Amino acid sequence: MNICVFTHTFPRYPGDPVAPFIKDFAIGLTQQGNQVVVLTPYEKNFNYEQIKNFVIEKYKYIYPDSFHVLGYSRTLAGDQKLKFFVYPFAPLLFLFSFIALLKTVKKYNIQTISAHWILPNGFIAALVSKLTKIPLVITVPGSDVYLSKKNILFRTMSQFAGSQAKYIVSNSMRYLDELEKIGIDKTKFKEILYGVDINQYPYPRKNKIVSRKNLGFTENEKIILAVGRLVEKKGFEYLMRSIPFIIKKIPNIKLILIGEGSERNKLRELVYALDIKDKVLFIGKVNHDQLFLYYTIADIYVAPSVKDSYGNLESHIVALFEAIASGIPIVSTKLGVNNMYVRDGKNGYRVDEKDEKSIANAVISILDSSKIEAMGEESRKIAEKFLSYITCTKEYDKLFRSIIN
């Protein structure tokens, strides 16, 4: 089967932390015996040409090349507002991506279009699907759902995309429930994860002590890890506020926060206000192929996701699945993950959002427990059963073939 993976973001070079799950998705589809073409916007720093037998096609939408600034996780400020440059450039992106997709489906005899993000790609792919009769499946990772409700234009575009798609798939039913609120047919919804490369996260974590030493941490420290953009919906504020409660019971902790974002200064100020500056380390951006080192040294992973003040939310993020694959006990909000992947008392705890005391109590329960190693083993078992990108793309493959047949 010939499949076009239509996206506006993709890892631009080995180790790029931007959307590595799209690369794994494409690789997984090729491993099911499909011919895969990834269509993505031009980016001057792009270093990949072809990976494991799938083709990457890049299209340009503006001149000069330095004006290619859309996509690649650069269009939303704080995952809440479109940046100012989106408005003049977006019409050009729509036009030239539409033309590029038409050319791609013809050149490669595409049988199914797999569009990622309902806006803009789902809408553009829906136009192409209507013209060519090529079936369309749309995957919604998250913030595109929020944009779909932002105004009447985006809502109408999303509704058209939803009406043309054979299926609408997401990592989390939470996002699909939001699409139902704008009138998209819920009978088309399916929850299929992107999945992760679990072999990239060695288990058991044999080099934990050595890795700690190499990264400047001691053997006796209890390390809490959180990974993600520093934006409101990540809920890192509530993780920070939990630290004073935790150190009353477990003083030798260190919180490692990996990521960059618009809330960095606010979070730094909060750390000083709470007088926990010696307990929190802001690492900044880390290449994706180096993240496993931090998963290796962590005792616990926290995903304090919330619904932010603009109504954007986050659920079933890939970094959380990477932590589970690494064999780490998890504390997450109930919004952040369902009980299939984090099972209370088995491999972690799920808590209410925006509740620092509940986060603290869950962290203390795990770090104080004699079952912490067993909880890590349970995380790994869950990952092996549910979270491999190979397992997940098999589900996509079945879906695509059912449409073709």
C-alpha cells in the first residue's frame, strides 16, 4: 500500500526533539510492508533525505527561503496563541501544500493519505481527498483540537476535514471528545497511540549510577524528572508547588526539568519564591537521542498536565510514554493519562489536576515504597504490551487496509 504521511513537522536532523514520533510512525508503516512518502514543508536546517526506505518530500511556499517559518512547533506562542507571522504566511502555506500534495499523490500513486493535525493539514488533505477520491485518515495530536474551537473559520475548516475523513484518530479520546463538541461525527473516532521506540530506552537501567556521576548527580539523590515545553498546559507550576511538601518527608530530592518555553521565567521566579532553588534544575532543550540518559537516572517521572486558561489541554504525550518504556514509576494527572498506562499502586498514581498536595503525596508514596523497583518493572511491561510504535502502527495499518478493501 502506498501511503502519504502529510505533516507540517518532522525531525529535521538526527536527535531533533521536534516530533520524533512522526519519524517512528513512518518507519513503523514501512515495517508493515508499505511504501511511505512523508510530505513536509521546507526547512533550511533539514538534514534528512531518506530514512529506512521511506521518501521525504519537501515543498516551498515562499521566497526567500529564510521566510519559511511555519510548522516545526514554531507557530503557537505558549501553545495558546498563533504568532503574528502566521497570518500573512498561512495562505501561502495552504496554497502550496495543496499543490504539493496533489503532485505527491499522483507521482507516487498514493492509496491513502495520513494527515497529521486537523489544522492545517487535515483541511488541506480533505480538499485533495475530495478531488482525487483518495481516502483520508486524520490524526490529531492535541493543540490542533484547541485551534479547531478558536473561531468560526477554524471550526468550519475542521468540520469539513472531519466530514471528508474516513477516520479521525488520536493518542487520546480526550481530544476526540473535544472535536465532538464542534459537531464532528464521533463514529469516526479511534484511539491509537503514536507509540515509541522502546528499544531506544534500555531496560533494566544498568548504568544508572555511572550515568548519574557523568551528569553531575549523586547516587543518594532522589531524582524527579519532568520533560516538556514550559507552557501552561504542562502544569509544571503545580509540580514546583509540590516540592516544599515533598522535602518535608524526603529532603534529598532533585527535580530535573527538561524543555524550553514561554513560562520559563515565571517558573524560575516561582522556584525562588518557594525557596527551592537548590532543589530544581532547569536543563533546557535536550536532543531527543540524549533523553534516554535522563530517563536512566530518574527515580520517578511526573506529568502534571492541566487544561490551561485558554482551554488547551494535554493527554497521552509521547514523553510520558518514553518514561514508562524506560521502566520508571509515574505520577500523572488523570487528564494526562488513563488507567491503562498508569495503574494506581502498580506502576504509579493518577491524581487530580492543579493539586500540588496530591502530587506530593503520590511522589512520597512511591519514593518511600519498598516496591519502587517492582513499579518500574510494571511500567516496562505496560510499554512492551501497548506502547511500541510497531504495535501502534500495526493498528494504523489495519485501519488503512480496511479502507482500501
